[in-house]
Amino acid sequence: MVDMIKKIFMVLVTLLISVYDISALSPGGSATELPSIYMVIPFILLLALIAMGPLLFHHFWEKYYPVISIVLGAGTVLYYMIILNDYGTLIHTLAEYISFIAILASLFVASGGILISVDKKATPLVNVLILLFGGVIANFIGTTGASMLLIRPFIKINKDRIRPFHLVFFIFIISNIGGALTPIGDPPLFLGFLRGVQFFWVIGQVWYIWIPTILFLLAIFYVIDSRNYSSLKDENEYSGKIEIKGLKNIFFLIIILVSVFIDPNIISWVPNLYPIPFGIREIIMFSVVYLSYKMADKEILKKNDFNFEPIKEVSYLFIGIFATMIPALQLIGNQASLYGDKLNPGIFYWATGVLSAFLDNAPTYLNFLSASLGKYGLDVNQPDQVLQFQNLYPVYLQAISIAAVFFGAMTYIGNGPNFMVKSICEKAGIKMPSFFGLLFKYSIPILLPIFILIWLIMYFGKI
């Protein structure tokens, strides 16, 4: 079975790479024809299976999800190659997928070699401080880095009383909303930075929304955790010590963060490796994957219960998601461009947010950034025009930035770290909420009222 999965995976990758070979021969050959609305069906089907598979046919899904994801993705790839003759879109998607996996895998493996031991009683206040700390450092090492660094110690310190809500709030705060202050924090903001948004503009425009949102979520968590804590007895003795082992892997984390900026769009002398579907940045990150694992202390890996299953699951599912969401993104982007002159900041906020919850939030951000610039006759591919838009119409850029990052917390597929946290928790034997369980039990009752309040205060009635 494993061999069959690997073969199918290699077929899809070969199909995608062949796109590069063809496009290299005919660089101008990218069709402008929009996909059929029916090509959204594979994406909807994949989302439905991700949501319902673990509930309705768990064993079948666990065994065959790689095949299902890859087959649905391959269907979309073949449609673009054969029917639309659109290789440019596939090239762009392949490059995004490789970059996505490179940063997730490198941070996952590098952080797996760091052991954080917290010998403290898991009180609600201690948990709040961990979540707050994670939300802050997410702006410096990314939501993925903060999530992978803290998820294991967070599980261990709460090992005797861990509940699904602990991990849900971890995803809300550390894996998503915490990283809204800098372009390093979350992928959508980094895409904006690559397009010309100034690095420190984000924190200047977002901090006064970020602070009350984080504090409100922490307050809700504290109330829920206090009720859970009051019904438990813990007679263990604690030293109060915090110990960190595997410090050499922090060096690898620094390498990953520095490599994020090694991009031809940022540093002019960095070579562009086109038509290869990755750059120097991805080479560095994949090198870190290999070296940090080989050089890691095996005892630390064992104590962290480290294995490659979470990143394997993310890799397989998201290759299908990235491929099948291409038609949806193109159709949405086209509609946003057509009606951009009629859209106000509130509509951009809700459109970007709702779609970021169910599509990957990075390309969703870019689509609506492009549409908002088009509203004023500006081009998202021109950094000077993006800077002009940032200075003249900051409310639009703020609305899109906030929505992409915040709403990514609504579902497991809104942001890459969400699924990785879920997978790590399940491998640790923790029963996580289902796709709809997260959405209806936690996201809608807790997050949606906060997001509505942000809209009412910041964007309601603005044009």
C-alpha cells in the first residue's frame, strides 16, 4: 500500500514538474480562459472528505487519504494542462506548495530537536502565560515555529488534565492570531511584504486590534480552564524549573528565519533558479530538515515522541488542497476584480476572512490584495504601487491583513500549523474535535462574535 501511495505521489509530482519543462519551451503559453465552475467540485469534495472521513469511515480514511488527495489534485492538474493549456498557473502553484512544505518541514524537524521541560503545576494562569508567550514569539519565529516549539511542552505540562479546548485555544492564539503583527508571523503577511508592503507597517496598523483580541481570548480561556481545574486534584510536587535542551537546534531555527528573506524580490543579488520550481531559500530549508534531524539528540527526539507522521499527513493533504483550490481561487479573484469598485473595506474584510477559513489564507490574501489595488487602478505586481496603496488606502490593506490571519484559525485547513498541531495531538493519543466540531463548537461561538465586533468597530459603514 505504501509503495502504491509513493508511486501515485511521484506521478503527480512528475506531472507538475513536467509543466515546467513545457513552459520553459513556451514561456508565454499561459491561457487566460477561466476554469469551469464545475472544476470547484474536486475541492469541495476534498474538503467534505477531510471533514467527514475521520468520522464516518475512519479506518478507510486513515489508510487511503493520500491516494484520495493526490487523485483529486491530479484531476485538476490534468484539466489545466490538457483543457486550458494553462501551465503558468500550475507553475505558480507548484512553487507555492514547495515553499509551503519547505518552511513547515524545516520548522517541524528543527523544533523537534528542542526539549522544553516545564516542571510547574498546570494552573490556568500558567497556561495563559504559555499561550501569551507563544502568541508574542509567533511574530518573531512565525506561527509554525511557535506552534512546533511549544505544542509538545504544552501537552506535557497539562498531561493529567488535557482537554480539547486546551489545544483549540492553542491553535487560535499561537498557530494563527498571535502572528498578526509582522510579516514573519504568518504567510499572508509575508506575501504582502514581498509585494511591497513595508515591514513595520503591519504592527503599526494592527497592534491596537491584536492586543484586545488576544487578551479577550486569553480571558475566555482562563474562565473555561478554571472550571476544568477546580474539579481536579493534583497532589504532585513541582520544582518550578524550566529546562531547555537541544539548544543547537535554535541555531537551525535562526537559519530558517534568515533564509525566509533570501528571495530575489527582497535581495537583488539572490539568483532566480527558474525554471526549477524552488529557490535558494527552499534549498536551505530542506537542508535544515536533513541536518537538524541527523544532528539532533536522539534522546530528545524520543522524549518529544518525534516522528514524521504529522508532516507526512500535511504534505499529502495539502498537495491535493493546493491543486484543487486553483479553480476556486481564480474564479473568486476574477469576481473580486470585476466588482472591486463596488467593494468597501467591510466587504473585503468578510470576503477575505470567510474564504481564508476554508482556502489557504496566503493565496486568498493575495487575491483580495490584488482586487483592492485594482479598485484604484493599481497593480499588485508593482512594489511602488503597492506602497502607494498602503499609504493612501491603509484601511483596505488593514482589513485584508487582519481577516486573512485571524480567520485562518476558524478551521484546520485555514493555516498550515493548524493541521500539524491536530496531527501531533492525535499521535499523542489526544482526541481532537472533528472538522465540524472545531467549527461549530469552538470557532463560531468563540471567534465569530469577536470578528463581528472588530468589523463593527473598524469597518462598518466605511467606504
